[in-house]
Amino acid sequence: MNIHGDHHLSYCTNIHAAESLEETLQALKDNIPQIKEKVAPEQPFGIGLRLSARAVKAFNEQQINHFKSWLSAHDCYVYTINGFPFGNFNSAVKDQVHAPDWTTAERLQYTKQLAIILAELLPDELKVGSISTSPISYSPWHKKDIDKHSSLKKGAEHLVDLLQHLYLLQITSQKNINICLEPEPDGLLQTTEDFIHFYEHFLIPAAIAKFPQLTPREIILRLKNHITFCWDICHLALMFEDPIESLGMLQHHKIKIGKVQISAALIANFQEHIEETISAVSKFIEPTYLHQVIQKTPDQQITQYRDLKGAVTEQPISPGTQWRIHFHVPIHLAQLGILDSTQHYIIKTIQLLTQKNHCQHWEVETYTWNVLPEKEPVCIQEGIANEINWAKNIFLS
């Protein structure tokens, strides 16, 4: 939905288990109308689409036209796509969510196809669409610094290939598709600073080498028009980044925020009841997704764990230690029992980025409803609606 005429707000449909195009479209039909009725009954409702590589291959012109007709009939539109998960996302994905990474032709081709589809689906009045994508690769796959450097270099070359595709697509379709790189813990890009370093030292040099007929200024303008930053609020909070500092770095380098993913991490504060806290945290151990842990001790020492299960086995834990856990918890909940969330980061970020309209595309991304440690079944439609309405109230406050 559109808020104040400047901000498109919805949720990411990666929560709905679907790999084939048929499954994907059925999941939208089963969920979108009911959620729209709860959050935007009298205005067009935006969709944060998720298409697997398998679904993309089946999404031909006839299917696109059928889907556009369905969108029109239900007063819906698509403005953004989550292009991070390439294949299966709803069962035992863990680190394979990064595969294939940006060193591969498969990732490049998949993203090109997503851009074509999004340009077709964008309504006439929307000239900009966004596609979030992976932080180049998963760092633990690359043991040596030279391997990481090589992967960043290859990823930059593929993104420059994509840049030419996006530039030509804009000419033919009059739609500007933004590719939004999404830093996250244990990605080759973990932080805003990592993203900017990659942009300055890998992406820009690769583009200059690729297009010798253009001036460096022309190349940089094209890059910054299409290759942007995906601000995942959970991820920045996990890495203890200050939103004001992150925004300042992006503004200094004149890099756009193409998309904001509204998400909350889990916080465990270890004070007097350490065993009780460990017990509460342990309930969030599950086999589907990566749940990286960033630990900060009272003396400000930072330790990263690749997954929650590994962090829980590390003992003892000093009083005053805090864990931030990459488990996307419902954004409208500030607390989950004795555990907290990074909801305060969401409020601060929305207030910061809406001051001068730093980003127009906003997407709630809680994909963990099916793996929350609840005793009673969760009504996902109701939960998603609660999240969107909570976020909408923050925008309007």
C-alpha cells in the first residue's frame, strides 16, 4: 500500500512455501486477498514478490498477462521482488540460501530474468522497481583472503554485466530496476562499510574496465542508478550498526537505498538468570534457516557464531553479555517472554529514513512464522496483518 504518496509498504511472500510457478500463484491467491482485507481494504495493496528460479523459467508472457489480470481484479500491484533465495527456501536451506552465489552465471541469469519480469509487472504509474539480492557469497565458504578477494572480483564482474542489461531494459521499458545488495552476518558483505568498500574497490573498477567508451562519471552515474543498498533493519542491528552512521556513509558516497526490509532480530540479555535465558533461547534452534549469533561481552568484545546451536554450546556466559540472534521475529513484538527484540531499531530507522524520503520501497520480512517455538498454531495471515498494521502506524505517527 502507498503511505503519504511516498512509501510503498507490504510484506515479502517468501513466507509462503512455493517453488513452482503454479504453487507460487496459488499461495498468493490463498493469502493476499485475506491480508489485504485486514490492512488495505480500500486502497491498492502492494506485493513483495518472491519467485524461485524454477518459477521464473515458467513465467512466460501468457502467464505474466494472466497474473497482471489477477492483480488488477484484486486491486494489487507488484513493486519489489526478493531475489536472494534462488531455490528452495522453506525446508532445511541454512547456508545454501546463498547458492548459487554471485560468482556464478546462474545467479546472474536468474537476476536478469527477475528484472524483465518486474519491468513487465510494474504498474504504469510506477517507474522504479527493486530486487534485493545476496551479499555476493557466504564468507565461510572462502577460507583464504585471496579466495574472498577473487569472489568479490567475480561478483563485481557479473553485476557489471547485469548493469548493461538493466540499462538497456530501462530504455526499452521505461522502467528503472534497482538491484539492492543485502549485507548480512557471514556474507562476504556484512555491513554498510563492507558494501561501500565493495562498491568503491570492486564494482566501480570493474565497470570502468568493461565500458572504456564511457567516461568514469557516466559509468558511476549508471551504477548508482541501478546498483543500490538493501537496508535490512535486522541485519544492521545484528552487527551493532548505528542507523545514523550507516545513512551518513551512504549519503557521503551518493549511493541510494533501493529497498528497506523491515525485520527484527532476537535479543538475549544474560543477567542474573543465565540458565533460564539459555533455555528460552534454545527453543529457537531449528533446522531450516541460518540463525547467526553476534555476542557482545561487558568489555565490548564481539564474537560471531555461524548458527544458534553452536553458540548455545559455548559456556560459560558472563553476566552482562548480550546476544543478537538472526531469527526474524514478528516486528510488532518488543518482547518474547524473557527475550527482547530489536524493534527499537525499526522505529528509529523508519523515523530516520522517512524524514527526507530516503527510500520508497519498504517490505516486512518475517519469514519464520512456521518455525516459531509456539505451543499453539500461528495464524500466519493474522500475524502478517498485525505486522503491517504496526509498521503503518509507525509511518503515520
